[in-house]
Amino acid sequence: MIELSEVRKKYRDTTALDGVDLHVREGEVYGVLGRSGAGKSTLLRTVNALERPDSGSVRVAGTEITALGGSELRAARSRIGMVFQHFHLLRNKTVEANVALPLRIAGKNKGDRGPRVAELLDVVGLSDKAGAYPAQLSGGQRQRVAIARALAAEPDVLLSDEATSALDQQTTVEILDLLRRLNRDLGLTILLITHELQVVTRICDSAAILRAGRVVESGKVADLLAEPGSELGRQAFHLGDTAAPEAASTVDITFTGAEVGEPVVAALVRRFDLDVSILDAAVQTAPGDGGFTVGRLRLAVPASPRTGEALEWLRARGYGVEER
């Protein structure tokens, strides 16, 4: 649905995007994770041509966005909704009028606008706020209005520019769950940028980590969590830095699916006579129907002639093993 190929963008002496490749499949939620200055906002703005890349290709639903201009570009943008961090609502307009704005700009008559606005406010849970003004709403409610407005023209793609970073923890969860529900119910493809790991691990099917304008890691979230050495996994599990005892090494064991709940430590003790200690542990549930559980153990494994054999045994049984 969205494909960026070798996209580059430079502002004077600053390289914002440096050969970015990205592929977002139709109907998935894709997150781009990175710190401030990584190039996230520039990347997002190339998708609807608010920024023109210096080189490379940006395609949305099979159309080369960078080749469009005038009425063709406006038509393409109408199929791409956008949600911003700070809502960008018109303060002197009611909730109903804010949501109706894209429809009015598109030339829809008032009789058609009313039912569509009512439908959208029901979808985002704000039917009782149609006559309210933005100043009368909480931050979460304002973001719901912004989402409804972005959906007014029935886009195929929704872009989210740090849509939850101005919200408190509980409201963030509610907005993320709303986005996921919209993705499932409407078949909406969502590309979001964020510096919050929680956003990716809660609702994203796939993700990329952006650093200094480059994609340093990408793939399905479940696969990245399960991959030993993955940066996303390292951030998500955030295991402590407790040092292993002297004459022992630190080993991270990653397990998924049926392996969850297996007595792996007991097996190492009984089978290989290793006096293993648990330094830390964490479990994550990746997004998706039914969830996909991934766990990671940080173990202190003593130096022993059988240590290598034990680690190979774990690998053969499907565990991810990373010696640190």
C-alpha cells in the first residue's frame, strides 16, 4: 500500500532521510520508531507529498506520489488521512463543524455531510459532543475529533504523526486501541511515527527503527521481539544490567509460543548439571489476533565444559540464544 524506495531528503547541511526503504502492506499498522531528529516526521510528510524528496520513489496504492501535481495530487491526498500530535482543530468551530470541514472542502452538500459526520462521531465515541467546542474537550476527546476528521473522506491510508505523545498514559492506551479497532473494522492501512515503544508493541503489526535518517531494523513486530540481538527486542524487554558472578557468562534466552512456560532453567540444571542463575526476565505480547507471547530470560551460566553443549541444545529446541 505504501512503498518508499531509496528516499533521500536534505535540508542544507542536514540529511533528514538517507536512502530509506519502507514497505507497508495493505491493511496493516506499521510503526516507525525513533528519537527526535531521526527523520520520522520528514518520512511521514513524504508520503502525502507535504515534503518532496530530493531523490527516490514514494508510491501509495500503486501511484507514484512524487510525480503528481495540481488536481491529481489533491485527489491522491484525499485518500490519505492525517492525524497530528497537537490536534490542529479550529477553535471557533464546533466538533461537528471540524469533522465536516474536509467534506465541505471536497464540495459535499450539507445534506450528505450531516449523516457522515454523525456516523464518524459515533465511531469515535463522541456522538454527545457534536455541539461542543475544542476548548470544552479533554486532550483525548480532541484527538478523537481529529481522527474522525481524518476519516471523513474515507481514506485508504491514515498517517499518524506522534498522535499520542501529548496524552497521558491511560488516554494514550484508549487512542491506540481506537486506532487498532479502526484498522480492523475499516481495513484501514495505518502508518504512524512515534518515539514511544509502547505504541509499537501495543498495536503495530510491523515496525522500523529510524536513526539519523536511516532504517536500521525493520520487520514484523513479533519476529523482531523474538530475534536475538534485535534492537526493538532489546528496548522492549529492557532487561537489567546485573553482572553475572565471577567465572560465569551472561546469556539471554528468548522463547515464543509453545516454549512459554517450559522449565528451561530446571532443564539446564538437571540435564547439564549447570548451576544457572536468573538475572532478569520479561514477557511481551505482540499485536495480532489472540496475541503472540515472547519472553526473554537473562541468565548467569557458569563456565563449564558442558556450557556450549547446553546452549546448542537450547538452539535446537527453538530458543533464541544470545551470549553477551
